[in-house]
Amino acid sequence: MEEFDGEPTVTWIPGVNSQKKQMCFDWGPGEMLVCETSFNKKEKSEMVAGCPFIHIIRKDIDVYSKILRKLFNESHGIFVGLQRIEEELTGKSRKAQLVRVSKNYRSVIRACMEEMHQFAVADKDSAIGRQFSSQVSILSAMELIWNLCEILFIEVAPAGPLLLYLLDWVRLHVCEVDSLSADVLGSENPSKHESFWNLVTTLVLQGRLDEARQMLSKEADSNPTSAGMCRVLGDLMRTMPILSPGNTQTLTELELRWQHWHEECERHLQDGTFASNPHLESLCKVLLGDDAALLEHKELLSNWYHFLVTRLLYSQPTVKPMDLHLYAQSSLDLFLGGESSPEPLDNILMAAFEFDIHQVIKECSIALSNWWFVAHLTDLLDHCKLLQSHNLYFGSNMREFLLLEYASGLFAHHSLWQLGVDYCDHCPELGRVSLELHIERIPLTTEQKALKVLRVCEQRQMTEQVRSICKVLAMKAVRNNRLGSALSWSIRAKDAAFATLVSDRFLRDYCERGCFSDLDLIDNLGPAMMLSDRLTFLGKYREFHRLYGEKCFVDAASLLLSLMTSQIAPRSFWMTLLTDALPLLEQKQVIFSAEQTYELLRCLEDLTSGRPLCGEPDAQQLQDDDIETTKVEILRLALARNLARSVIKEGSLEGS
């Protein structure tokens, strides 16, 4: 049966009253825009001024934290490295490598947490300082959960070594004892310090028995009456059997030795060996794993999972992984005592002790403020082959879903989007589609950023996205009157229509200014000029000017005539072309042949006869018509003279 989540939490927006005004909103790639409308809830009411602001609600604000950005950048490198070495991993080397990757992730979390803590201490009285402190708590919880998952799911520690890993886990995350030890040992007479016995008890609760014995020796030195009792208790601590990493004894041998040691502790307690010293008697009860004695030191244990590990250490040192959840649940119930209900962190840790990976991921997704943790943990667990059977009902697997959710938050950031690309690349089912959708929504604020986005698309053969980006950049360039850049982008997009539009702008500018801009680009169009007829004309027309400048008049004349007769030139530009022919018609030598001159005459007549008749013309139009009429007359005269010269020249050549 499908399990439904509870109702989502309500996000209050300051200054907005949804009880009185209707709200409108619009989703963006990484945020939502919310504003009040001009409509009141009641049908007949006066129009009153509302909230004049548009609120931006971001779904993942953590990407804007400078410190957390380091977490995202560092973990990205670990993630990509894991995907690359996956194929090379086999057997024991595979497990060792996965554990190493997990430790790398944890070291990144811890480094980020320590830096955040420094900022929190520096600004402890400000709102920003409190925000940093809150973030430190979240990062600490993340590392706590990750470390436990590493022990249970990646290390897969068996009975015996399991307890050693759990002890290290508690010691790493319950570290107040170190500062307490420094205070006590820094005093003139440590055994007389007010926190001396708290320190000894805490050391015993954490299984740091060698350090506890050293503290007891200080008590023995300063208090001769309790020296014998301290020595006996110290011997009990020293002889406590525990499975060390290099030890070859079996679990059965360890259990037998532990049972004898436990009986000896109980005998000393029953004989009243420590009856005259309540502190030492209490410590002996702790060594026996007595629940009531442990709960007397509840404030020193600080949390239920510390209580759990201490219970296991002194009552079930060879606990099996499959039995952990039983002890965890009873420890939680005993520690809370019905006075309070479990926190979200408690539920996550309990799910881990129950080996319910999917519940761990679900609870973390609800409790944590971003997708970084669940995305990377799920990916690592998936590489451990622990999530192969779990597919989501909408077609994706859990790993891909969480990685893509995390990547979507990165795409909302102005620079972290580049990390999001790699996460999409390593999602074989839906990563490509997700990348295509997000890449189109990246704001192209600068040309440098646009080139980065374009390179990403070209490397992945995302043709449609390349065209779309180039069109956007071409349009921006046109708006800024940067025609060379606009033409370059339209060619790169292979957009014939836009290339035609930009070519027309080039030609219009030429008509107004009498010269071309961006000559380097036009001179080196090459095969790109075939993209559209207008672009071809632009390139060829520029070639005509180059030939004319090099005094290759015959070639220039042939090219000019071919532009008109082949219909490549726009009809609106014919008069400009005919005007360009005038200097060639007036050359001393005959450039145009009689046949070519007839073609020019035909073009001139087609142009003049095809003009539409207008209504009543204004003064400006009359003036323009006079100029055009003058041009036509000059052209006709020049063409007639050239025709006569060419006929005479061609006739004399035939006669000779």
C-alpha cells in the first residue's frame, strides 16, 4: 500500500495577506514569483492599495551561500571521480574504494562545517551569526547520518568490529569531553576540580577507559583512602575484553572472556568494594551496563544514540547488525521516557538502524534544506548495489530523480549550473532530457557565459539548443546594432531567415553610409554565404567592391551583371547596382559588351516600368522622385553611349 506524506509546511511571505487579496504566481526554473492581484476576495468592495512588491521564492536558497558553494564544488569532483572509476572496481578493492569515497564526502562536510562555525563564532550576536549556527547544526547532523550509513551500508561491519565503528562514531560526534578534559587537566589539582568526576564518567561512557584510568590515578595520588578502590576499578577497566582490529580471537572466545569479566565486576559490586565511594560505585554500575545507572548520567550522555552505544559496549559487545534496531528502539524509548517525542534526526537514525535505506532517504529529503545530501548519498549507495530494485512510479529510478532534483537547483545559480551539467550527464535515462530543458533557461547575461553554454551543447550534439542560443545572441546583437556579431551568430545557428534579416540591415547601412562595417567577417564568409540568397548577395556584392578596388573592371562588371540577372539581388537594390555600374560605363576602355549593355538596359526598364502609382504625393516624395528620375536619365545616357562604343568596338574587331 502506497504511503502518503503529510501536508507540506506553509511558507509565510511578509507583507502579503492572502486572506484579503487574491495571489498570482508564476514558476521559473529555480524559483517562483508571487504577487498580489488587484482583485479582492469579496465581489463588491473598494479597490485598496495592496502589497506593491513581487516576491521571489527560491526552492533552494543554499546554492547562494558562499560557504556551501565550496561544499557543492568539492563534492562535485568526488562525484565525477566515482562515476569514472566505477567500471574498474571489483571485489575487495571495490569496497575499499567506496569507503574511501564516503570518507572524502564526510571530510568535505566537516571542512565546510568548521568554516561555518568560525563565521558563527565571529558573528554570534547577529542574525547572520544565528543563521550560521543553525547551518552548523544541519551540517553536523548530515555528517552524523552519513557516518552511520557508511558503517552500516558501505563498511557492512560484522558483529564485533561493528561496536568499534559505533564507538568511533559517537566519539567523533560527541566531542564536548575534550574541552572538559582540557579544563580539568589545566587546573592546579585536577582531582579537586568540580567537573573531575563528570569527566571520568564521560570517558567511561564513551569507552575511553585508558584515559579514565589515568584520571583515576590522579584521584588515588591525591586521596590515599580511595587509592585501593581506584586501583581495583582501574584493573577492571584494563582487563575489560574488547575485540581490537588486530586481534585474532573469535566472537565465542570474546563472549566467554567478557562473561567472566562481567561476573567479576558484579562480585566487586555485591561485596561492597566501592561502597565507601559513591562515584566509584556508580562507575562500576556503568561497567555492568545497568540501564538505571546509565540513565542517572543522562545529561552526560546528551542523546539517545550515545546511550545506545554505551549500553551495547557494557552489555552486548558482540551485537549482530540484524539486532541493532531492537536495542536502538529500546534505547530511544528509555532515554526519552515518554517526556518528549522523537525529532526528525531521531527518525532518520532509527531508520538506518533498521537498515531501511529508502526510509532514511525519504526522511532526509523531508528534513534537510536542500537535495545535496540525499543526492550524493543515494548515488553512493546505488554504486554499492543497494538500490537496484527500487524504481519510482513515474518511470525514473531513485538515484536519477534525486540527482536531477539537485542539479535543477544548481542550474538556478549564475555559475554552479556548470556542475549541474555533469550530474545530468551521469543520469542515463532522463539526464539528457533534463539538461535540454534547463540549458535553454540559463540567462545568457554575457557573451562569455553564452559561449560556455554553447560549448556544452555542441559537445553533446544538442543541435536544437545550439540554434536556440545562437538565435537569442543574434537578436541581442541586432538590438545593440552589432551587425557583425549578429550575422556571425545567425550563421552559427544556421538560421537562413535571420541571416537574411541581418544581411538586409548590412545593405541598408551601406546605402545610408556608403561603406560596409565588419569587412573582415563579410570577406571571409566562405561556404557560409550559401545559407541564404540574401547572404550570398551580400558576400558577392562585397566581392564586386573588392574587384573594383583592385581595378579588375571586367571581372567586376561580369559579377555585377550576374547579380542582377540571376535574381539574387533584391529588386529594391537594383538602382544601387545600376548606379555602381556608372563608373564602369564611363571608363575609357569599353568594359560592358553590347550584349551586357542590353541586359543592363532591360533591368533598368524593368525597374522603372514596375513602379506602382501612388496617390497625391507630398513634397518629400516629389523631391525623391526628381532624384530618381535624374538617376534614370543619367543611366540611360551612359548605357546608350556605352552601347554605341561597344557596337563600334565589336564591329571593328569583326572587320579586322
